[in-house]
Amino acid sequence: MKGKLVCQSGPTNTYVVSTPIGDMEIISCPRGLHSLQQMALNDWNFAPSPGTTVTVKSQMFQDNGYTYKPAVLCVEWLQRYFAGDISSLTSAPPACFSIYQAGTFTETVWKTLQSKVPFGQVISYGALAMLCGNPRASRAVGAAMKKNQISLIMPCHRVIQTGGKLGNYHGGQKNKIKEWLLQHEGAEI
């Protein structure tokens, strides 16, 4: 686990959570998420375990469930996501404003992706660029996906190449996980 970070909203706490795609790490301050990532460096040995219950395995600092409420909300969101309870996925846990660079194209891409591409749907880099108001910015969309620190909640796994190929998830290191996530969501590729 990483050390405690401090943002403008206060110190962060780090949680390790079991999921069907392996352990995930949540880093949260009192205002929002800083990170949600799979802990495995790559998916070479990826073996999904669909029956795995989403539970907190450890946390760096004990909490009463209130101080780091965004992390608690994230665990609940992950439980619903992996259960396929899409009706309750409309409100995602908040992201800390410090991970956004306000007014940037990256912020526009992330917010557009999160609000316009729901569970079970995919979109191409070019189509997402068009939704963001810049149809020639598909490479910039890819760059924004690369910067994503809150995977699943900011669903960059739903962005694919125009020809229907998956593209590279986490720099090509987790393409099997991306494929599994899209199958879990019932997305047609």
C-alpha cells in the first residue's frame, strides 16, 4: 500500500477490496476518490472469479465510516456493479476535485463518458470526441483515458477503437480485464 497522501480536503485513506477481477485499491480523502485501480500490474495470470464477494480486506487507517464516506460509497457501488444491479449505478461515488484539472479537455472527456455511456454500452474514441465537441480529438480522448485514476467508475473500459477492436486498456497490460468487464456488462463489441 502507498503512504498517506494529503490533499486540500484532508488526509487520504487506502483500502484494499476483493472483487471478481482481483483485489482493487481505493484511495480516498474525506471529499472524494483519488484512485480506484486493480492491484495486479497486468492481466497475464488473470482468472476472473465471478462469485467473489466485494468486501474490504484492509484499510490503512481505521475509520468510523463517516470521515472517508466516499470510500464506503465506492465499496457499495462496486458491490452493485459486480452484482449487475444497473438500476442503482446512476449515482457514482464522488471524485475529489483535485484529480480533475478544471476546464480541460480531459475533464470534459471524463464527465461526458461518465454521463453519456452507460453500463453495457461502448463508444469509439472518435465518437466520444464528437460528443465532447471536438470530432478531430480522438487521440486526445485516448490521452484522457490514459490519465484515468478511478477505473470502472470513470468507465474508460467502455471506449473502444472505431473498428470494434478493444484498444489498449492500461497501456495494453489489462486487455483481458477490459474484455471481461465488457462481457460482464453485456456489451456488444
